[in-house]
Amino acid sequence: MIGAAAAGSLCGGVLAQDTATLSDAAGAMIGTWEFSNADHDKICRFVFRADAVAGGYRLEIDKNCPNLFPTTKDIIGWTADNFGGLRLLDAAGNVVNKTLVTVGG
């Protein structure tokens, strides 16, 4: 676990990626999300992309995220499982951790 809850701050904006080939769960993830701990005193942003990487899609993480959440240092990708759960991936496409995601404002 990252030890963080995703505060579903999906930022608006134009998406350059084609989400037509993504599942509904995966397509809903495309964009910028804010991740924080429960106290919301550690915050970083993840940008979920539709570009293919080993085992899933590309994920861009703020440069400071590994300092705040050390388990994010090897994450380069993401995928959604058959139940809509988020899986964060390393460069080989292996699941780095299984993440509980809380969406809300």
C-alpha cells in the first residue's frame, strides 16, 4: 500500500489520449489525480495516461512523490483490474502494490 488515499481531484482539461480502447474503469482514470496521506499533509500528483507500457498504461508522478511516499519510486505505469481496482506497475509490468482508492472532493 502506498499509505495514501487518492483524493479524487480529477482535474479537468483536454485529454490527448484516445480512451476508446480502454475499459470504462481505465478510461475514468485518465487525467491528473492528487494522492495524499489521511492527514492530507503529504500531497503529490499522478498523471494517468493512455500510452502503452509493459502490462498497462503510462503514469507520470511528481518528482517529489518518492520522497513523500517511498513506495512510489519504481512506479511507471498503471492498469485497472477486472473489478475496476487500480494496480500500479513497475517497468517490467509487475504490480508494485495494490492500492485502495478513495474518490471524493
